[in-house]
Amino acid sequence: MTVQALAAERAHLAGLLDAIQRCVYFLEASRTKHVWPLAADGLSARRKDTGLFESLAAINERFAKLQDTLGAGMRHGALLAGESGETFLKILAFYEKIGVLDSIVDWQLCRATRNLAAHEYDTDYATIAEHFNALNGLIPSLYTNASRFLVYCREELNILPLEGDFNGEFDAIITNAKALASPSALKNSANSSP
């Protein structure tokens, strides 16, 4: 690989890091438009609310886009780190081993859940609610993976997001997601449940 080719590969990963931050930003913007968990009766009562169902479709699409972009970044990061990239499973195993991913199973769960998308024309509102509640429950894990991957790229590869336009917002979203997932926050939310 020439110096120019290496520089191009590093720039490509920097662009992917920007895209990951942008994906987190827009997914969070869509997610925060709703009160969670969604209920089947609430969805049924608003079954003609195009704004509601368009924003839910955006959550599904943005969740998928984040995972796809993060996957592309991880593949590229592994290549630059000299890791075996024969299969994506080997790439996932590498990132699990170094602590970027909690587990391959969690990654696969995110993938399977998003692929079982409830469609707008589905009239089983319990199924629709279950799908989006499951996605919402997986979002913190996906955010954590994205954050750890950006840290890995910064610390091990010395690569930062290309533009950095979403740095502040990304950091705030990750900090908030970590606070919501902390044991004390979970305990407080359990105590405030009816």
C-alpha cells in the first residue's frame, strides 16, 4: 500500500466516523419524539396519524443505518489495524475481544430485531409496539458500541471524525445514554413504576 493509498483509507474511516456520529444524532432525535414504552392501544388510537408512523419508520431506518455504518467502520478499522477481515464474524470477534462490543450475540440481536421490522400496513398494534419497544431497548447498546469504536479509532489508530460537526451532540447523547443505563438510574426508574 502506498502512502497516498493509506492516507485515503484513513480519510475514508474518518468519514465513516463522522457518519456514525450523524446517525446517532438523528436516531436520537427521532427516538426522543416518543414516550416509551409504546402501547398497542395508543398506536391503535392514532392509527391514522401519519406523523407518528413516519417518525416510527424513521427510527427503524435510522437504527439500521447506524448499525450498517458502524459495521462498515468496524470492517475498515480492522483492515487498518491489520486484523483478519475474512468474514464479518471474525471482525465482530476481534471487537468483542478488545471490548468495543459487549458481545457478538448483542450485535446479532440488534441485527435480527431491526430485520423483523413492523410494517406500516401491519394492523397488529401489539406487534408494532413490541417491535419498536425492542428497538428502543437496544439503542443504548448500539450507542455504547459506537462510542467505544470511536474511542478505539482515536486511541489505537489515531483517527478522528473527518469534520467533527457532531462531536458535541454525540458526546452529550452518549453521556445521557450511559446515565440512563446506570444501575442507580435503573433502580430509580423501577421505584417510580406504578
